[in-house]
Amino acid sequence: MAAGRGSRMQGYAGNKTLLPLVAGQTPFTGSRPILLHLLQHLPAGPKVLIVNHCKADVIAATRSWPVAYCEQPVLNGTGGAILAALPQIEKLPCRRFIITMGDVPFVRSETYARLVQALDTSDLVVLGFRPEDRKQYGVLEIQAGRVLRITEWKYWSAYPAERAAALAICNSGIYAVTREALLAYLPILSSRPQTVHKQVNGRMTAIEEFFFTDLIEFMVADGRPVGYQVAGDETETMGIDDLGALEKAQAILKSGV
């Protein structure tokens, strides 16, 4: 998913997936774009990039890669991005898919491999991580080795202290899913948008969005197995969404960690 505006990256108007992991004179100039670093670590197989913001720049930067493109015409959530890619998904011969974000560059190749392999016993697998500080991340609620739901901070923060403390694994926003499950549940997702309120041109506006995490709720309700894997460390799943995160990522790559 490489369609978003990246509004938290103050001072940069381009697509944040093209920001450099090797800084030049400023953090916003340099080499080794985030997106290309990520593509190099994904498993072999067809790739589809979901684009919108500065799409011409994203396409130009990845022209040498064997990737297909689809446009998310309206920025209406992670689920909306995957719904926009449905025509491409239907064309691909793949039995298993990885869904990842274009601003999370440090997931290791072996982590992706574990995620896909876990589909041997699950229809969908969530990549989780254990942070030192859960901040406002969504968490995985797990029972008997299966994911029951992903619960956002505004809900789990209201849980009793003991219950909240037990929720140690957070959602990275990266998933593996079987072709059969994805094609079965995307039509259900498309029929169930959520209404969220966001500021648009300075006014709070009701907007319909789709969230990929809703698929987990639908699948669990149908008795489908949803599993999880845990990243080796918190660095693997860090998203680069503001200047501080970008500078941290550049330092990590420079140190060779």
C-alpha cells in the first residue's frame, strides 16, 4: 500500500514511501528509497503497488521492478486500498498473499517467510510485535493460539488494568492471507463501510472508510482460523510516518542493525 498522503511528515509534500533511508544534505534528500528497500526483502512472486498520492513519482521510481499498479481512487482506509486492488488480485495466480505498507521497510525476509508458512494452518495470519511501550497501537486479543480480534487503543485502554496489561502483542498492519479467504471476504468488507469523522478543509466531516482488520472479525465469526506471528524485534515493524521516525530509520540503516 503506497497510496497515502503521509500528512504527518511535515515539510515534505511527496509520497513518503520514496523518502531516503540514506540521508543526503537533509533527511528528505539522499538515496535508497524506503519502498525500494522494502521490495528487495519481499518474497519472490508478483507484486502490486496501490497508488494515489504522487503516483507518477512512485511509478517512475519502481519502473525497473516487475510490479503492477492499481490506483486507489479515494483514500478510504486500508480496506479500501485492498478493495481497489481486487481486479489485480483476481488476475494473479497466487494461492497466498502478503499485504504490507510501503512505509515499513525493515521486515526481514525470514519474517515474511514465516508469515506465509503459517497459512498452512490459518486462513489469515497477522504479524504482531512486542513494543516496550504500547502507546496507542492496536493489540491482538488471542485465545488458544488464535487471534479473536484486533482491538484499537481507544477500546483496550478502557479495559480493567489486569486485562489490558495482558495484551502484549500489537498489530503491525502486515498480514498474510489465502486467496480463497481474501476473495470470499472482500465482498463482505465492501458492503460494510465504517463512518469516521475527520477534518476536511478545517471542518469535521463524516467519511466512509473500510478497515482491513474488519476481515478478522468476519472470519472469526464464521469459525475461520486466524493466526499470528511475532516479529523478532520492534524495529522490524516500525513505520516511518514523521520526521523523527525517518531520522531514526536512517540511523538504523547506517548502523547496519
